[in-house]
Amino acid sequence: MIYFPQLSSGATGQFPIARQRSARTVVNESWQGYQVKLADPAAAVTEWHLSFDELTDQELAALEALFQAVEGSLTPFTFLDPVDNLLAWSQQQNQAVWQADPLLTLTAGVADPMGGTAAYQVSNPTAATLTLQQSINAPASLDYCLSLYARSDESTQVWLVRGSATTAQAIGPQWTRLTSAGQLQDTADSINFGIALDPGATLDVFGIQAEAQTTASMYKQTAETGGVYPNARFQTDTLTITTVGPGRYSCELDIVNVEYL
Amino acid sequence: MFPTLKTGAVMQYPAKKTLLFNTDTIRFLDGTEQRFRDNPSILHQWTIQLDLLDESELAALDQFFISNQGRFGSFSFTDPWDGTAYPNCSLAKDGFSFQLKGEMRGKTTLTVCENRT
């Protein structure tokens, strides 16, 4: 899998970052101003403008290697949006992208820590550990941070699943944001994120978020698409690098993801 | 419904509202004019400039744009000036962009327009 590299900090981008989404709507407008609209979801385009400063020799080499490997704008690579949640349907754990073990019960409409009712109650009535996970098509070897809000009426623990790493974290009646971050020694082209419940455990969970960085940022809700773009390309065939000093580089990149290509 | 900010507000200053009529004018050789309405009623448009947004607020606006598929979808929008609810509104453009200058320093602009019903 060809993918956009992370910086040595574990981040994919630096501030400022700009992102643009474009849709295509065919509009037939009558003389009186009435409109008939037709959506064209396949024509959706997402673009990023990334600015990098103070890159090291290694970071620049990784960017150059990617640019050469994909031959500029010719071939696609996997891009993990630095300003988005990588998981789809972050507030609807009953969607098909979430793989819940049989007998794990999910109840929607539970009060969440943001003042809404978008949390889920997850219960494990069995005598075995059960999981609720989502797999994304991204290299498992990168730095990732899984974060979520959880609470339980009784003091218990929940297991945070980040690929092959599972971490037990204690929770109580108050909403707590839990995180699990790090890099795995794993060369797989996919990685799963989620939670595992001990036998008999019941807890409320909200805002499950995975990011390709070392710490959690503010929770970002997603719907049918998460922040994984397997069909991203460089916008142009040119990569301009400015050397500011020895081992200090800067460059600007435009990346585009077009669904219909 | 159009997403609100964490403060509960929809817009920030400077807020811009546009009222739109569509009048056709026929001018005669002697300089006189005859005017008539092309559209049966007034339409409203709101330009929503937002600054210093956090990532959650930007994500909510982004999801709103995706769920509406740009200017295709319609939704109810409440005019923040007078509280009037306009039940058939759309985003005016097929594009949504934002810039994140730092943590909790997002900036974007959206335009909402009332549709003819």
C-alpha cells in the first residue's frame, strides 16, 4: 500500500491546513425561479492544501519518495485526513461498518456528554469478552490515537482496541475521555479500532474517534465516510521544495481525492 | 436543521442578509418603463461568516454539507434577525471549504438561500 507519510512528530499535517469539499448538482431553473435539482454524488471532490515548515532530511525524503513512487498526479495513494476522524458513522454504532460480536447488545439514544442523545449503551450479557470494532484500510504501522467517551453506573473497565494493542481503562459514573495511542510493529494494510467488554459489563460510549497522530484532538462526528481516502492524488505534477537552511525544508502540497477516477 | 455553534448561535458578526426581488423592466423608446415581477415573492439569503471555530463545530458543518450533497438538499433555516423559520432553504454553493490555522482556530463561510416554493 502506498500512503502519505507521517512526520517524525506522528502528525500528517501542520497548521495551517485548508480543506475543500465540492459536490455537483444539476439545476434546472424556471423563469419564475423554481428549481429542479439533481444530485451527482459520484462527482464529489475533496481537496487539501498542506503547508509544511521545518521539515527534516528524513521527512523530506519520505515526501519525495512518495511523490516519485506515484509519479506526481498519475497514480493514487492512501491519504489519512489530518483534520478528520478516520472512523465512519462515529455516532451510529448500529451501522454495518461497525462489527459487533454476536450477543453484544447496543441501545441507541442514550444521553451523551455533549448534551445530546447520541451515545450508545453497550452490554455484554455473555461469559466471554465481546468486541465492537471498525476496520479501516490504512497501514497498521503508522501512529494512531483512539479516543472515546465512556461511563458506567458501576466502576468497571473497558478495553480499548487499537489493532493488536488492547488497553484496559477504568471508568465510573462520570463521562471520561479515554485514549490509546502509539505505533504498532505491524505491516498489515488495515487496522481495527474499537472496544472490548468484559463478561457482564455494561457501559455508555460516545464519540469513538481514530486519528493518525499521537494524541487525541477534539471529537469530530462522521457519517458514511471517515477520513480515509484510498484514491488520493497529488493535484499537480510539481513538487517544489525550499531549503531554508541545513536540514530545514519547507514545501506546500495540494492533494485531491476524486471518487469517480 | 442548520447546525448551531457551541454558543447556540448560528452566525457571527459581521452577519449579512440579502433580500432578493426579481423585477423585469421593459424600457420604451420615449423613456417610459413598464415593470413587472418575474418572481411571485421575495427571497432571502444569508451569508454566514464563521471564525475561531473548533474542530467539532467545523466537523458538524462539514457533515451538514455532505448530508445535503452541496446545494441539492433542502432544510429549514431560522433567520437569526427575527426568528422566522424558512422551511425550504438550501446551501447556495456546491463547495465547502475551511481553513484551520491552529487548534480551535477554524474559519469558513457558508451561504444559505431560500428556495422558491
